[in-house]
Amino acid sequence: MTKVHPHCTKQSPLLRGEGTSTDAADFVPCKQSTGGSATQGVTLLELLVVLSVLAILLGIAVTGYSRYRAGLELRQAQQTFVQELNRARSEARRLSQTQSVTWTDKTIVIGPREISLSDSGNVTLRNLNSQTNLNYTAPYGRVIASEYKFELRGRGDLTTMVYVYGVTGKVKAAQ
């Protein structure tokens, strides 16, 4: 019995019964074009091109992620700073005691509490005015100066501002 190659779609004339030879081979290979090259695998050059493209994309992703994390850390420090200033103002009114706020480039100190602005230490605080402390005076939580400006600076030259304004000492974070 004669077999046809599994990739063949047409049979030879011998297999169709048109030939006169009785010595048919058990297996008749066909030479049919598949439309493309029959090479398998990838070349070293193709592999290097793919790896180069992946390296470039990974570099872009890491840079973007790093900047995203720095921005997130800066916003978190800004929120912490605003919350602590609002807490000091609220406690001055609630307890009828003056609340003194002092700061360094990495921390703020309110009474006995020292609060770090950033866990990693990548955020710095700078007062843009000449004052060295801020007092919320009892019983209304008022401040003496009319305006305080604070700049928070993160990695990669990211900055944001926090303002304490008016005699009531309201706190506003710049967006």
C-alpha cells in the first residue's frame, strides 16, 4: 500500500492509477511550496534586536516609575505637613493652649511630637519667610504673622508649596 506524505495536498500520477509501473514506492514525497522559507528558529541578530528593544522599553518604564514614586512621596509629605499644621491649630482652639510649631529640613516639631515628613528622607522642607517657628495662640488658634510660605522639595527637582495665611492660620496646599 502506498502512503502519501502528510503535507501533500495532491497525489502523483502514479498514485492516482494513471501510471503503468507496478513498482510504486511505499512513500511518495511531494515537493510542494509552502509559500515561505522553511527555516526554523531565530537568528542571533533577531534575538539581539528584540533584546535591544526590550532594554530600551524597560529603561523608559523604570525612569517613569521612579518619577511617579518621587511625586507620590512628595504629595504624601505635603499631606502630612498640612495635617499636622491643621492638628496644631485645632488643638490650640480645643485645649486653649498655644501650640508652637518648629521645623528642620526633614521634620516638624509640634510640642513634644516630632514628625518626619518622609520615610526615605528624600523630601526637604524650606521656609521661604524669615520666621523660625509658627505659634497658634490660644484660644482661637491665631497666628502672629499674616503669611507663611513653605516649599517641599523632592527628588528630581519636584516641588510643591504649603501656605499658612491670615490671622486665623488656615493651611492651604498648592496643587
